[in-house]
Amino acid sequence: METTYDFNKKVIIVTGAARGLGLAQAKALLAANATVVITDIDGESLEQTQKELNSPDVHFYKHNIKEFESTKTLVDTIESDVGKIHGLVNNAGVHLKKPIWDVSLEEWQNINDINVTGLFMISREVIKKMMPRKRGAIVNVSSMGGLMALPSAAGYVTTKTAVVGLTRSIAVDCGEFNIRCNAICPGFIDTEMTRKILAGDPKRAEKINGRIPMPRLGLGEDIAAATVYLCSENASYVNGQLLPIDGGFSVGF
């Protein structure tokens, strides 16, 4: 049984990791001696993050998760340039704060393309690499929106619920190959996305803060710690599970 985390330079991809939760997860994996591959659509943020981390154990790839036809090439390139992929953290995602009657078809398709289809495509290609080696770990970032409905978030809730179903399906299909898949369901975490959602809506902010049993929003480090655990051998028999990290939001009132 490991008492500390040491990935011994194993390669772990974190999507959408140039900032926010993804960056926190990448930093934690790097601190645990993983070789981290960061992908993101934002080239400028990638450059800034590369300067900030300044480590030979971090590799950067600009990638639009909606460009589905490029996903196989991305995964092939990572395996060729960096090494055999041990883990995948599907962090890339977007939010959409609108009541269902205001959601356009274009907005609906966009959030599904990013949060669901993009996640499916990269997972599929990584799984193909992991299967012959009979080893691997996938962590999907869902949301409390995958566990309960949230107001004015029909598109977001639908996609994050789909992530829960996909997590379970991957776990069932890939368990025989010793490939594990679990999902983290963050609550309200103090990120740019959360601050944007709550900005200008003090009534909603008060309601949210009043429901969390713990006296604070979550931190990126709270999510990162769970990601490291689920990618590690300490979680070698954890498969198909959902881990809410929300300060008790989903169980309290």
C-alpha cells in the first residue's frame, strides 16, 4: 500500500488545463512525479502556463476538443512524443447559464460537443492505447449538475449527467482490461467560471452559500487531491464511482 503518491513519470493527460481546475489538477499530478500532458484551446494561456510551470515533465498541446477528426492524431502524437499514456483527466468543459426556453440549437449543440462528444472521442482513443497494456485510469470531471438539476442550466445539467452515464459505461466495458473510470462531481469551486456565474446575482450567491454545510467555496486543490488519488494505485479497485466534492451541498439543506 502506497503511503505517498509517486507516479514514477507515468504519462497523464489533463484536458482544458491551461487554467482553473485543470491547471490545479496538473500541478498536483506534477508534484506527485507524473509526466503531465496539458491540452487546451487557448494558446496564449498555454504559453503563460508553460512559463509558470517551467518543468521538463510537462508537455503542452494546443487542441480544440470539438475538432473530433484531430483527436486520434493528438493521442498518437502524445504516445509517440511523450510516452505510453497511463491516465486521462477529462477536465475540458463549458458552462451555459440560461433557462431552457432561451437556449438556441447552436448553444445546445456546442455544449454537447464540448462536454460530451469531445470527452467521448478522446476517451475512446486513449482506451484503445490502454487496452493492449491492460492498465489505465480515467477521471471524468462531471459536476453536482450531474447529480441534481440546477436552475437556468438545462444544457449544462444534461451534459454533466451524460458524463455520469458515460463514466459508468466505460467502467463496465473496460474493467476486464484493468482500465478504471471514475467521475468527480465538483460543487461550487472558487474559479473564474464560478465567479462569473455568481457575478451580479447576489440572491443566487446567498442561496448557494446558505446551503453549503461548510463555511466556504471549494478550492482547486480540493479537486486536484481527488484526481491524484483516483489516478493512483491507491484507487486500484475503485471503478465506476462518483465522488461529490461539494462541502456537503448535495446532501445538506
